[in-house]
Amino acid sequence: MNTEINLKTIEYAKHMTSMNMGIQPAHQIFYYYSILYTAECSARAFSFYEHLLTFKDVDSIQLVGAVQEAIAHAGALAFYFWNNGSSRQPKEMKEYIKQRSDYLKNEFNLDETSALKNRSIRNTFEHFDEKIDIALLNTLAGTFYPMPVIQSHTTIEKEQVGKYFKLLDIEEKCLVLLNQKFFFEDIQKEVNKIYDIAKKKVQLHG
């Protein structure tokens, strides 16, 4: 399959947008399978995290890693439903992508109150290495915690000098990455909802 944007791609995208049909019926299954895979990856990571919590002396690296993986997949999942295209793309492509995203939101019963709409979920894991660069360059003083820690997320406000790379609040279900908070209970619920719908759609159309 050719994934390069050319004049024919732009022309067809413009035609599809004018038809206002979202996704051609024959093409819908490609999105359903892709969404199912990504939702399942996130759901499994959340389940693994909950499994780890049943152990008495679980390693903080494993706990944080499981939640981080789950949220990373949730961020990838969100792109299917909230995507306006790239600034580098022709406007015809961006218009089609937005219409396709809106169509999928309707198909999966999602609205603007969804926990997945949070743009920071999608952006955090893009170029994460560069975000580490910037965070460290901008932070010249304080107490640095490079290893994952299990504490209350309120520690960040109480301890102004603390610079946390990764912090997990088990009680409040909050993951902190580079001092940015992600409350993941609602994210997990939304992922599970999408996963259940995607399974049904794949069974119906696959």
C-alpha cells in the first residue's frame, strides 16, 4: 500500500470530504482492526499494572512502566478520534482527516468530555527524549529523582525543590512524568469502552 501523499491522493481526499461520508464502508474495517489493536495494548498494560499491585514487594519500575505503557497506547488511540492533520499536509488532507476523526468519534460514542481528548496524552510521548533534554536544561537547581518513585502526587506542590522524572500515586491513580500529571482512571475506562466496541465491530464487519 502506498502511503505517500500525491496529487491523486489530494484529489480523492477532496472528493471524499465533499461526499461527507466519513469513511467508505469497505475501508471501515481497517480502522476497526487498528483501533482494536491499540486499545487492546493499552487495556493489557492497565491489567498488568493491576496484577502487579496484588504483589507485596512489587518493583516501582515495573509499576510505573506498566502505567506509562498503558497511557502511551491510549495516546496513540486518541489520534484516531482527535486529529486535525499535520501542519505539513495539504489542506485537503487535513479536512479529510478531521472528517474521518469525527466519523470515528460518532461510531465509538465519544464526545468532547472524553478523557482521551486531553492533547497532552498524545503529545507527551512524541519526541520524549527531546522533552527530557528541555526539562533538564530548564531545571538548574533542586533535588532530582531520576528513578521512579511511589508517592502522593501532591508531593510536587508541597516539595517545590523536588524534580520528579516519574512518580506514581497508587491511591489517586495518577502518573507524573517530568512533573506533568496524568490521572488515569478515566483514561482506563475510556480505553476499555473503545476496546469493547471495536471487538463488536470487528466481529460484525471482519
